[in-house]
Amino acid sequence: MTLPVTTAMVLAAGFGKRMRPLTDTMPKPLVPLKGKPLIDHVLDRLSGGGITRAVVNVHYLPDMIEAHLAGRTRPSIVISDERDAILDTGGGVVRALPLLGDAPFVIHNSDSVWIEGVSSNIERLITEFDPQRMDSLMLLASGATSMGYDGHGDFRMEPDGLLARPGERREQPFVFTGVSIAHPRLFDDAPQGPFSLNLLWDRAIARGRLFGLRLDGSWMHVGTPQSVHDAEQWIDRSAAV
């Protein structure tokens, strides 16, 4: 029997160095976008997609994040404490595994935001996740239509959604939005200490078990103070259409 996806891991421990000077005095998840902290955009979207429980990791200015989330009930919040050491994305999830349970869970960067399309992308991701075929399902956006993205793309995607790295062909159309679903087995034999999730995604690619789903809507890469301003303008223009 497939267990329902009702839990998310929100990655909120990073220093947000590219967002300075805003992050000199506040953690990046609390930087406001349209008057609402980035992490609240994330948690509201998760709740709207059926997530009832979110594990949030903290390291940089952790007391501010904990105080901000103290009254949050939808979803309910559990803190994964990384005050002793910054663990990167992979190490952060490994530490939180005892809090995440045995079912597949969403992994969501605390600064990933988008303008929703016709339906909830979190709901689509949960619906399309097939634990029989997949160790992870990643939400991908078109780099050409994403705000603030100027990279070369992250993955090559086959018609059935199977993902591969770009290889020799550098330019790829799809960029990772910072949102995915992971089965706990993705973390089997994961290293201890700090490491990137890229290590485990590459292992899943080698097994033919990393898949992608294209985002319905418009993704915004919010990484600098200027990009916050640009995203707010983009949201306003979208609302006016």
C-alpha cells in the first residue's frame, strides 16, 4: 500500500549570502516578498497542496525563524536543529529523517516561489509520484520562461519524465525549482555530515529512478535583493492580466 504524502522538509538553514545586505540582520526565509516572508509563501502553498506537517531545519539566526513559526498550525511545524553545524541540503535531510517518518515526503527550498497555473503544483507532484518507479520526482521549470534565471539548465528530461544530467550538451531547457518528492530509500547509505542532495540524485539517475514533472505556472528565482523587487513587479503584472 502506498502511504500518503502529508509531510514536507523545508530547507531553511542556509546563510543566504547572495541576499546580503538583507540577510545581515535576518535569515533569508524571513525576507519579505509582497509583505509576506518567503517561508510563509512556501508553507501556505504546501498547506494548500495537502501537506499537514512541515519539518523546518535551522542554523543561521535560528531563534528568529523559530519565533516566527511558533504560532503556525497549518501545516504544523517541527524544528530540526542544526545549530551545531551547517549540514548542506543532503546532510540536513539526513539529520531530519527520524522526524520525517517512513512515507515519501516533499523537500522544499524555503525561497522557491512561483505564480501558480491552473492547479496546485504540490498536488500535481504528489499525484504523479510513483514509488514503484521513482526514488525522487523533481518539479522542473522552463529556464526560458522563468524570472531571474540565466543558467544553462539542470536536467535533460525524456518524454516519460526520466531525468539525466546535461552531459556534453550544455544547454538544457529545464531548471530545478527547489521542490521535489523523495522516498526515504533515496537516503539509504547516505553519508554523515555535510553533503549536497546532488550526490543522491546522481545515484538515482544511475539507477534510472530520478524523474521530473514540469511546473504549471511561472517560477521565480529569488536569490538577490534585486530579484525580490523584480519578483514583486512580476506578480503585480500577472495579477493585472
